[in-house]
Amino acid sequence: AQTIHQWPVAEIKAVGSPLSLGCTIKGKSSPNLYWYWQATGGTLQQLFYSITVGQVESVVQLNLSASRPKDDQFILSTEKLLLSHSGFYLCAWSPGGGYEQYFGPGTRLTVL
Amino acid sequence: GDSVTQTEGLVTLTEGLPVMLNCTYQSTYSPFLFWYVQHLNEAPKLLLKSFTDNKRPEHQGFHATLHKSSSSFHLQKSSAQLSDSALYYCALSLQGTGSKLSFGKGAKLTVSP
């Protein structure tokens, strides 16, 4: 069975500080990987997706960047956090295009 | 562009009454439609997915039927339970794109005794 992990579980960071969030999926080779952001009380906004190692497509950047250094790993980062970056960050995977996506447990980020 | 429009905002029901959350879509091609459920402080979970052969998916008492003629995929349940209280999202994905899953704005369902 496939499992998806995200780290850290939660973060409290200062405005202007750097950020790195991670996502790892086990039990599935060559998955499609996705990053989502959800503001408190808001809907899900897709940020990035990746079909293969080294390739990342941006949907909405929000002054963030993403990388896929390994087949099973997806990283979301920024060098300078903004207050507007606060929210719930979710990593998801799917077996291929047009199929359902399965979400990780998420990372809750608070920027002060 | 491809998009979904769903019941939004707060939906309040009494336990035992039927649940109906609407979802309609706009798409040039034949999409897959999904319903996701998100309980408080948790990640969204897949509830239902449309089939291409007119089968009606069911899960945890919920069901939805894809009607291509009306571009709809409404979520229904005959009798609401307290544990159904959650956020519900309708989402659309195009075959073969490998990319975007478009979510509706979500409906917060609250079931009271």
C-alpha cells in the first residue's frame, strides 16, 4: 500500500525567514506529485505539480518554488516568507493523469 | 476553462434528513469528477469518483451519478449522520493531463441532532 508523509507537521516562522516543506511517498513508483495550499477557511489551491524527477510545473506560484530531487520526494520552499503564506500545505499523489489524487496529512504553517 | 460550480458556504441539516450537494461542471472534453471530504484539521479524503460507464459510485452511504447531459455530479445521501459534518469539495480532472485537479469552493455541512 502507498503511504505519503509530510514534514514537518507544523511550523511557526517569522516573516522574511526561509522555508522548506517536504513530502515523501512510499510504495508507488513514478507517481504524479502535487502541492496545494489552503488558507484558513479557504478552498484548495493547487500550486505545483510534477510528473517526473527534475520536472516541476507551476500552477500558481505565490512566491514559492518546488523541486523534485527524487522519484519519491517533493519539496516546497521559499527564501522569504510572507504573512500571506500562512495556511495548510498539502502534498498529494496520483497514479497518472486524469485519476484521483490522494493527500498527505499536511503541514500547518503560521507566519508571524 | 474547465471548472466546477458547487453548493457553497454553510449547509445545515438535522440528523436523519437527506443530503444533497450540487456540483455542475464546464469542460470541453470528458472529465473525471470527484467528491472529497475534509474533516476539521484533517487532509481531504477521496469520497467518490465518477465512472465512465454510468455506474453509480457509493461510499459511506453517499452516492453520486455523472449526468453528461446536464454536466452534473450531485452528491446525495438518504439520511444525514452527525459524523457527516465536514467540508465537501467537488473536483474535476481531465483525462491524460497529469496536472490540474480543479476544486470547487467547498460546502461546509453541519449536521445537528
